[in-house]
Amino acid sequence: MSHKTVIVKLVSAIEVADGESIKEVELREPMAGELRGLKFSAVMETDVDSMVVLIPRISALTERQLMNLKPINLLPLVEGVLGFFVEDDSLTPATA
């Protein structure tokens, strides 16, 4: 079974071990089991505590790295997560 993934480009690089840094994070579409213990409404409301639990479950980031993110990097990651819960063809352009 293949999982949908998205690459999130970070605004500011994240420093990791040995002076290396990462500038993008791959997020994998969460499965139902990875949402266990989280309130779906809290995820959809972009609750930070929920994101700190969910994002490490679907990426290579650790909880510690996520907790140490600059806020400017958190928003693109959250937007990437929310994209998994919306079907592209369910979006319709606004009409005037």
C-alpha cells in the first residue's frame, strides 16, 4: 500500500546532529492508527499539542525537534498535514 506524501519546504533550516541542517520535511499521509489518542477536531483546528504528537508519527522529525521549531516553520508543516484531510476535487473556486 503506497502512502501519499508531500514535501514541505521550511522557511528556516532546522539544525540537527553534527552541525547538519534540513531545509525540507517529507510528510506521509497519516493512517487511522496514527491519529489514535488525538481528537480529530483538535487536529483540524491546528492544535499545537496535537501537531507535536502527529507530525513525528508521519515524518522523520522527532518530537524534540518539533518542539524546538521556530514558529515560522510550524505553519507550513501544519498546512501540509491539513492537506491530507481535504480532497483536491472537493475544493471549488469562489464565485463573485
